[in-house]
Amino acid sequence: MVDNDLSYGSQKSLASMLTLQEVVPPTPGALPGLSFRGHRYQLTSASFTWEEAQTQAIQLGGNLVTINDAAEQQWLAETFGTVETLWTGLTDQDREGSFTWVSGEAVTFTNWAEGQPQQDPFARAYAEREDYATFNFLRTPFWADTEGSARYRGIIEIPGDPSPQGTDLPPSDLSEIVVRGDVTKPQIFLTFDDGPVADQTSEILDILDQFDVKASFFLVGQQVEIFTREAQRMADGGHILGNHSFSHDEFVDPITGEVQGLEGLSAAAVRDELVRTEQAIQSVTGQTPRYFRPPFNLFNDETHRASDELGLMFVSASEKTDTPDWKEETTVAELVDILLDNAENGSIFVLHDHGQATPDALRIAIPQLLERGFEFVTLDALKL
């Protein structure tokens, strides 16, 4: 379903870019592939021998997946960590005991299951035949080496274009922008932008604790570095932390004077904003952001592409659930009415840590919405 009320933000690019869907991103293996750091990932079209899976990967311009650091490993585990066994691109078919990536990349990080890869030919009678690496073999989502007589699907990694213009994916291949959750479930998503901030973030967290409500916070990287205690409290409290850029500057067009948000930056600069925020959140809280919302909800294709390349789910909201609590003139009564009048199954409300009316409005609205039978959930519920 398309939310016809969504008519704000980057209107000039929305119509030509994609239809906004109230759904989660495509399941692993669906075409086009998922994106992480500018590379696309997808599963082979069928269960193959290792050689056949690698042949299809090469035909598509890539290789069976390479894993170069802990961040990529974690993303792969979250994305493809199922009970299905999958081929990866690690092999020692040419020289037993010296595993290398088929792409020629050096192995800089591995997380093998205990005792893997099995490189001791005397440990098991068939050890010398274990020339290939698999994912989700025996333990999920760990790696192990095995012989190549089996037929599995493989994880294909296709390098993207590292240039400032981004990848060569057409607009239709960009991930969907989530504006609403499951309309069949009485769930509401409270999301807060622009934090953490002094005093008021703590007050909002106190209110959420009072009603045992979990929320999602889209954080500004430089704020995280300043208000570390508040950010850590969010993570410790079971709340979800999202990426809201590092500086949240009001990027202004030098000619027109119009606020552009991230639209005023190159794709490379947008990626830098997002990566720095991810690093700040990880450093302070240990939590890795999986969701993205641009400042001012202003974006273009390059902004969307940059979030895709980092494996972030782009979460927006409908116009009626993007509240004006950031305006000083917004009263508590007005904000309460917005929350109560527009609460529907799957509603994603956008609030702000610094909204002056926000704490008092939450104290009034949350218990009434709970009485109506709504459940407050985090953005992780979008993946169910």
C-alpha cells in the first residue's frame, strides 16, 4: 500500500525515484541484491556446486562473498544468518591449508566456528577434501570448510562504483523507504530525532521507563560524542539507535539560500556523515545503527544511495505522523491531539528530543494509546 498522504520532503525527486512502500526491504536473495559499503549482495539463483556458484558470481561481475572485517561479517550474519547452508568465496583447493579468497583479496578478518577451517589433514580422514568454505554450516551464522560435492546456494558479492557519483544502480533498484509498519498489527513506533540533548533526553527516557515503552532514536553523531551518558542510557534501556547524520548542519545553497539538508552534499560527503555517525554510536554504546533518517527529511537519489550502500534501512513517516513538536509555538494540547488523532496500526511518529511540548504530551498520550490496545515497538519490529 502507498501512503498517499506522504507529500513532503524532497518532492521533486520522489516521483521519479520510487513508490514509497509500507513494507520491509526485500528478503535476502531477492533481486536486486542488498547493499553494504557500495557492494551488492545476492544469492545464486539455484543450489550449485561451489564451482558452479562461483561461475554465476563471475558472470554477474563479482565473486562468491569475501569478508574483510568485523563490520561486514556482522552485516552478513544479520542478513544471511539462516539455517540454509551457503557457499562463500574462501578456498584452498589449490593448496591445502592455505585458504585464500577467490577474488584475490587478502583475508584480514575471520570468525570461524571452533576448529574451523580444518587445516590438519590428520585430524579427519577426509580433511584434505575440505577445500571450500560455507556459511551457516553446523552452526548459525558461523563458517566452516567442507568438501565440494554438495550443492548449496552461494552468497554473491558484486563490487559497486566507489566514485562520488555512487553506484550504477538505477533509481528503481534503491531500497524502499519505510513510512509505516504492519497495518494488520496494533503497533505504534515512537521515533525521536536530533538527540541526544541536555536534560530533555533524560526526561523523555524517564517517561518511557515509567510506562515501560521502547522507542527508536535517530542520533546526531556530534551530539553522541558530547552527551555520551544519555546515548548509553538509550542503548542500555533497550531502545534502538538510528543514524541521523553527524553534524545535522542546515546545508544552505550558496546561491538561493535554501536549506538543502544532505541534498547539498556530494555522495562522498553524505557517506562520510553517515560513517562518522555510525562510528560515534558504536564507540559510545556498542550498538550498530541499522536505520537512517536524513535531517529535515530532505534527500535526493544520492542521499538514498549512500544509506543503501551502508546497509541502512531508510525510515521516514507519513506527513500526518511527522509532528511539528520542534516548533516553539507547538503546544502540548496540539501535540497530544496529533498523536491521538493519527494513531493507527503501524504508525511511525516522528518526534524530537528537543521539542518543548514533547515530554508533557507523551505523559498524556502514552497511557491513552495503551488503553486503546496499542503496543509501542521499536523499528526492529519492521523486520518481523
